[in-house]
Amino acid sequence: MPWERPASVPYPNVWWTFEAPDPDREDGGLATYRVEDLTEDRFDDVMKLYTEHFLDDEPLFSTCGIRQDAESYEESRKFWKHAFSRRLTVVCYKEGSKELVGANLLGMSLANDKVDSSNLVYKNREIEEIVGIHNYMSEVVNLYERYGVDMYLTAYGLSVNTRFRGLGIATEILKARIPICRAFGVKLTSTNFTAVGSQKAAAKAGFKTDFEMP
């Protein structure tokens, strides 16, 4: 059965707070930020972030021209909406502001149900190729056997509002996975990081590289 968020874990929940430069302060001062669960009232805002930024930033989506193909574009939106519904996606806000700073689409990967989105049927060749690349990388590493787990926290995309880039926000969003994993009793988190920026953020957050593919 697909993974469902247990009722014992509060929702919505604030998972991580940190300080980082405030782009609205001329003196370069710090602001407090928080990483918390995405709620339905902000679905449209996160969808906007991914359609306006992620599609052009993420190398596979950009190379395949997902934005330029109407069918691929809708397939992407369909998948993201599905990810939102799993109640694992996290978002980042600056204290005192409702502006969306960033987001990370999370999911739970289970050994007996490796593709959390298996109920989704992809009709577009470009989308199938992107999914195929990610599946190939995951199968080569075989995290279940490598780390002796039957499930792990994974992700389908990390995006930061351009106004807040270069401030270390992505690294802090990734660090939020530590308390998230603890809350759900999960011992491992892993992601196929495809962009250089996210790879650097992952390294700073403490991620270990198990596999690289040019």
C-alpha cells in the first residue's frame, strides 16, 4: 500500500528554524526563517514557484524542453499536485512574511512499492525519459540493500525563490529532513541531485555521494 502520513505526527508542523541574510535589509542583517509543512492554501503558490523557476532551473526538465511542450507541462503539474497531496512537501518562509522563500517536494520510497507515484501514468515521452533516468540511478545504487532499510525519505525537486538565492537557504531546507526523518521513524533520506547548485547545498547539509552519473 502507498505510504500515508501517520496521524501521530502533527500536521502542519514547523520542522526547522534558522537564521540567514535578509535580502530586504540594506545592512546585510539576518532574518529568522522556518521550514514547515505545505498546507493546501499554499498549493497554488508552490505550483507557481515550480512552473516559473524549477522548470528552467532543473537540468533534465530544461534540456527536455518541458516548458515548451504543453503535454509535458501538464504532466509535470499533475505529478507535483500528487506530491503535494502526500502531506510531506515542505516550504520555507521568512518570519513576519507570507512570501514563499522555497520548497522541497518530498516523498516516501518503500521497498515493496518503489515508485510512490505508481498510480500515475505518463503519456509523454520526455517525462518518461526523465522518470527513467531517476529510476535507473536509484536501481543502480539500491539503497534498500546498501543501507539495510525498507523505506527512505526521497524528493522530487528543490527550488528557492530567485530573490533568496545565494543565502544558504537550500542547505537549511535540506537540513530539515533530519527532524522529519526522526518524526516518521525513517533512518535514511536520499535524492538524485541533478543541478550543481543543489549538489553543493546537499554537500553542505551533510549528504554523502553514493553514485554519480555524467
